[in-house]
Amino acid sequence: MAAQTEESDTAREQTKAEQDVDQVRQRAVRDQQRLDSGAVTSPKDLENLQREIASLAKRQGDLEDIVLEVMERRESVQERVAELTERVASVQSKIDDATARRDAAFDELDGEAAAVTKEREVIAAAVPADLLKLYDKLREQQGGIGAAKLYQRTCQGCRQELAITELAEVRAAAPDTVVRCENCRRILVRTSESGL
Ligand SMILES: [Zn+2]
């Protein structure tokens, strides 16, 4: 935006400089016509007129230099505007791409969440009410994880390895007994990989 503002400022500057040149040129043309018409006869007036024409020519040259200088500046600003416009377009296309990928990921996650929620409902219906109550309470207390797998003697909830005595207790517990981690109090889920 700054570059575009600079470009329009420079365009205005160029118009103004060109108008200045035009004004001087027109005046010189008028003077020349008067000189050529032969209407001016006094040697002093003729001399003044010729001097003015010469000074106007010099002034026109100076003003034309200014026009050229402004045009050069404007050209470089235009190049900068074009370059920045291209960069904006490239960044915008990256944003569009990232937005599309994010939206697709959201859709996928929504679908996954719906499927998991349904699955959970089915499983929860089969769990005894008091166990479900305990699980929900622990889940609330333990950052969303109420039960953890016991994997190679380690509680996957708190990542602590079970002590020997604790392991012995878990080993001795009946398969339908609810065992819990001594460290984090989560329900421990025993599997063939529990290392018991
Ligand atoms: Zn634990």
C-alpha cells in the first residue's frame, strides 16, 4: 500500500512537472511569434524579447530534466509495486492452500469424533454403573484419562513403573477386579503385554 501511495504521489508530481514545462514552452512560442511578426521594432524591445526567449529555453531545459528525473523515480516505484503485488498474490495463495487443508482436517476430525463418540456410547452402556462412575471421576481429576494400559509393568497414564509389591498384588488380583495405579490412581487395564 505504501508503494502504491508513493506511485500515485510520483504520478501527480510528474503531471505537475510536465505542466510547468508546457507553460514555459507556450510562453516561448508566443515570444517567438511576436519576434517573427515584426511588430516589435525598437532595438531595446527586440533585445529584451530575445533575452527572454533565451532564458525561457534554459528554463525549459531545466524543467525537462526534472520531468526525466521524476519519470525515472516513478518507473522504479512501479517496478516495486509490481514485485510486491506478485508477492502478495503468492502469500495469498499459500494462505488459501493452508486454509483449505485446515478445513479438510477439521472435517476429518469432526467425522472421527462422531465415530468415536458413537463407539464410546456403545461401550459405556456395557460397563457397570459404579465402574463407569469411578472412571468418569478419575477422568475428570486426571486430565481426561481415567484408565490406562499397564504395559511392560509401566502405567501408561503416569509412565511410572510399578513397584515389585504392587506388581505382585496386580498379578494376584482376579481378572474382574478393578486394579488401580498406586501413583496416579487411574484404573489399570491389564493385557498380555502387561509384563505380569
Ligand atoms: Zn499411574
